[in-house]
Amino acid sequence: MNRKITADEMGFTLLEVVITVSLLVVILSAGYSVFLGGLHAWWKSEEKVDAQQRVRYAVQRMVKEVQEAERVVAGEGYLYPHWYRTGEECLFLEKPGGEIVVFYLLKNSELLRRSVLAGGRLEGNNELAYGISKVEFQYNGDSPENSSVIGILVKSAEGYELFTKAHLRLFRR
């Protein structure tokens, strides 16, 4: 049973195995890096799309409310000043029936909220959008109460911003 092993039947040498495993590790590492890079780019694009959708939804909702409103009202005294950042970041709209809708950027956060002032009470502090770094309202009149067009600027924390103008449904002076 002592049979001689020929050159065709010999196994791999240790050097051949080490070189093969090393090449395999290099190829798999490169493939893994490419996979992780693609995955990271996909996550970033998802975040960007999410930010754009949040801003679009917030602007769309505010434009709808502006178009349904009878007039813009002065906001002093309705909200506690520590709730929002500045007056530019608050919008008070009087809807048919006397209901007052308030949009404001919550202080020390990135929450854009919509509330309703009904019966002297602020109700329904609904979160309209998160991740919002800036909200600004511009008026075409000398004061908000004398405006028929409202400019709405919303900017996400990721840097995406959208500006549009909305007309009040009924304009009264």
C-alpha cells in the first residue's frame, strides 16, 4: 500500500494557501467597502427626501390654512413668549367662525406646531413638522392685519428650504 504520490496529486503548499487567502481578503474588503459606501449614500438620500417631504408638507398645510382664513390677526397676548422664538416665526389666522389658528416654531427645539385658539384657550398643540430650523412669515401690507398675501419660508435642519406666497381667501380692511 505504499504508493508513490505524483506531482499531479500533490496538495497546495502553505505559501499558495496564504497567498490565496490574502487575495480573497483584499477582494472581499474592497467589495464590503463599496457596499458600505452605497448603503451610506442611500441613507443620506433617504434623509434628504425625508427633510424635503417635511418642509413641503408644512408649507402645503400652512398655504391651505392661509387660503381658508378670513384675515391675519395680531398675535400678541395669545401665546406665551417663551413658547416661540421671535414674532417672525408666528402666524395667527382667523378662520370663518372666529377660530384662530396659530403656527409657530417651538423655542429650543426644531418643532413646527399648529394650535387652535378657541374659547380663550390654546388647544391641539399639533406637531406639524420636526427638524425645522427656520420659519419666517412675510406680509405685503404695512402690518400683518393689513396683508392679503403672506410669504411663507420654511427651512429644515438639513438645509432644504422652500418659499411660497399664499393669498387670503377674503381680504378685509
